[in-house]
Amino acid sequence: MAENHRAEVAAGNRFRFGRNWARFLEQMNEERILQARLSLCRTLGVETLAGKTFIDVGCGSGLFSLAARQLGAQVVSFDFDPESVACAKKLKQTFFKADDAWQICEGSVLDGKFLTEFGEHDVVYSWGVLHHTGHMWQALDNLAPMVRPGGRLFIALYNDQGWVSRYWMLVKRFYNRSRIFALLAVIAHLPYPFLASMTVRTLSGRLTAERGMSAWRDYLDWLGGYPFEVSRPEEVFSFFRKRGFVLSFLKTCGGRQGCNEFVFERPLLAGPGGAR
């Protein structure tokens, strides 16, 4: 798998997400970790994850795996990018050294056989990941059986902006195939999302991005994030309704650039006496 990842990066077909996350970890602090925990609690509508199992699909930096573990969950983290796996292991080494309740490994959400090793979970989490697999709908289909009855699926996917999304597809593709183009893209697009975002945060006193993220690292992730796919909220809703899921939370980006967030619940199985 590591060889496949290196080959895709070398061919300009994949952004080095893990390298970006490694630099993000240099900025890790208690405030970011707190924001990550609050984000999970707020969206899932809980105060704790004690007694729950949580699988972080495409764990990236490992920040949300850490947040889930601190909330009491038994955690599994995996990523296709070996540098991302290394980031998660670094966080575990720092905060939960020798902890058997947090497992980290390398793997792909597109590998159905690999996923069956982990069974079902109370919370299946994949924020801003599946649209970077190159096969988003297959990845979504693979996640559905991982949610146990009564469990929840928490995902975030890039919003489909029509021709604007096609434009960003080209930017991202060339960003990864030419260092010169990458530099030009960073400079050319800087005033668009980054400076505006930082201005708002500076004026409001919120220099840390939502969910404990970094505005600069998010900007580079956005410019280079390839493979790249998009979806409309109604498409995602319909996709999971056909698989028996119920939408319990939706936060859209208002038709603009960004991710739409979803929490789907898998209903408890119905028995002879009704729901159970």
C-alpha cells in the first residue's frame, strides 16, 4: 500500500496530505484539542463517548482520534497515507502511550476485505476524506456496513458547485504535477479564501480555525487536495436512505465552497415485538 501511495504521489495523482498534517502537528496545542472535542460533542449531540467504539476513516493528523479517545471511546484509526499514520502514532505516543484502547494502522477505505477486520462500530467518522479517494461513492458504500444498528455515521464531503468545482479540479490536478504551478496557485488564490478567512478570525479573536484546524494548512490542503470529487446534499441523503439510514444532522456550506456535514443513524433492527 505504501508503494501504491508513493507511485501516485510521484505521478502527480495524489496530494501529500500526510506531509501537510505533519506540519500541522507542529502547531498542536490544548486549544486545538479542546475545539476538536467540542466539535464531536456538538455534532453528535453527546457529552461523552465512554463505552462507545469509534473508527476514524482517513485519520489524517489523528486529532479527532485523539479527541474521541479523550472522550472515552475505544478508537481505531487508519489512513492510506503512511505519513498520516505516522502523525496519528505520534499523537498517541504523546497522549496515550501504550494504550490498548487506541489502535492505529495503514489501510484503504476502498479495500473491503481490510474493512471487515474491524466489524461494526458505534461511530464511524470520516471528515473531508472520502472525496479524496478517487472512488467516493464506492468508499461511502463500503462504510455503510461498518455502522452497527443504533450507531452513527459522521461524514463531510465537498459541495458540488458545478463549473466552479470543475475549475478547482484542474487547479488541484496541476498543483500536484508542477512545483512551479503549485507556487503560482498559492500566490494567485491567496486573497480568495485564506486572507478573507484570516481577516474574519482576527477581527473576531478566533485565530484557531473551526474544529481545531489551521487556516493555512487547510488552505494548502484545499489547493492541492487531489483526487477530488464533489456531491450535492440531496445525492448523499438519497444514497444512504436507500441503505436504510436516517439523517439526524445536516450542516451545509450554503451552496458555497467547502464541506457539507452529515450524521446518519442506522436504526435498531426490528424484532417480533417491535424495535430493539
